[in-house]
Amino acid sequence: MWKFFFYTLYFYLRGIINHKQFKMNKISVLLVLTFFFISCQNNTQDTSPWSGRIDENDQKTAVVKKLAQAYQDGNFDIAKEYFTEDGIHFFNNIEYTTDQIIEGYNFHSVLYDDLKHVDPMITTMYYNNGEVYTNHWSDWTGKSKITGEVQNNTFHCWWQWEGNKIVSTKCYLDPTELMEEIGLYQSKMAE
């Protein structure tokens, strides 16, 4: 294959030399075509188990975007359509059942107004080993219903899929302000 290419290149260059008027244009075209031909030969796909492809516009990403919007709207019950009943969910390193995590996220709308995910990035990774995770990270804001102060945080979550169901989630964030807000809420309810 390479011999054919170089023989063709040789005859092409010989033709350019004999027609000096078109020399620069032909050399430019030849260089571009040569670069294109060589660059197309270097495409390799990583077949390692934890490599794969990432997609921002697939159905699983759309589901997580829908769930994120439901959380911001204060009604995370829609997650029951997508979570398995026996799912395992984590808020930092604390484990929850599906019902507990849904109740917990719904409780945020009891504590805060104007829940927002600011500039969220949500993509789904299809790994070569068959695992599928949707990654979701964003800044977060919420206005305390008790103090009126706006709180800000950053979170990182993954949503693990089996088929078309979410079997596990894990979200990491600094819980300090959230725990303080829960304390204020409990004090107010105890009055």
C-alpha cells in the first residue's frame, strides 16, 4: 500500500516540476492530502474495560436532566419511575434506600426556595466492560426559608444504570450548611 502511495507521489511531483506555473498550488494540495491520509491511519480505540464512549445527548442523560429539574421544582417523586425499588443510594458516604433518598431530596424543598443547579454538566459514560454511569456535577444554590440567606455549594454525583433503571447513586458535597439548615428547621419545629 505504501509503495503504491509513494510511486503515485513520485509521478505527481515529477509532473509538478515539469509544469512550474501550477507548482505552488499542486504542492499545497499534495501536502494537505498527504497530511489527511496519514492522520486517518492513526485512529485507535482504547478497548480497556474502564474506557468507552461518553454521550451528552442520549436517553439516560435526558432522564437525569429530567430528575434534576424535578428536584429543583421540589418534587423528586418522579425518581420512582426510574429508580429500582431495591436501589442503594449514597449521600457522601451515608447509605440510603430508594425511598429514603427520594424523601431526603424532597426535604430540601421544605428547607429552601429557589433550588437551582447552576451550569450543570450531565453526561453518560458507556464503559467497555458494560457498566453505564451518568455523571452529574454542578454548582447549587438555595434560599433558606428560615433565614432568607442564599447558600451555595458544589456537588458531584453519579447515577449507575442497569438497563433502563437506576440501581445506585452517589452524591458528594460539603454538607455543613445543609446540616446547619436542618438544625434551624428542627429548632423552629420544636417551638
